[in-house]
Amino acid sequence: MKPSQQMTILGLFALVYYTVLLASGVVGTDVMPQFVVSAVIFLSSGQMMRRAARNRSQKERKGEKPSKEPDWTLRTQILRWVMAFLVIFTLGLWVIKPVGVSFLEMFGFK
């Protein structure tokens, strides 16, 4: 079975599952929009995968040369710097936060 078909079937099962939950009264209508959006994402991802495979096969038939290989060393270095910045930023927030104060209170959200 192709991955696009699996995603479509998964979307259908998710939609049926969410319908059963709603019909049985386990969840209310207030959470149904999130469930419907996730089922629609699964259903549309199968179509997108089929469309991408079709476009790729058409390019191969036309004899177009493949796209340029990305510079993985540069991308790896950027990813490492971003992750290092996030870790240092998180530790900095943890160090400057007073002991009895939550993060929500510290930033004025509460």
C-alpha cells in the first residue's frame, strides 16, 4: 500500500473515530474543530503526497536535471548555533528567575 493511501485511510479512520467520540458523548462540540482540522490535514496530506509523486515523475520523464545539493555543512553549523543559543537562553531565564516566582508571573502573564 502506498504512503499516500495510508495517510488517506488514516484520515478517514480519524474522522470516524472523532465522530464516534462525539456521538457517544465522550467529548463535546467545543473540541470538535481541532479534531476536524487534524482529520482534514491527514486527508489532504495523502492528496499532496500523490501530487508530489506525480510532479516528480513528470520531471524525470522530461529529463530535467535534479536540483542542486544543499550545503549540509553550513546548515549543520547554523542548526548547532541556533540550538546553542536556545539552550543558553533557556538556562539564562532559569538562572534569573527568582525562587518563589513562576515563569508566568515573571513575564507578567498572570
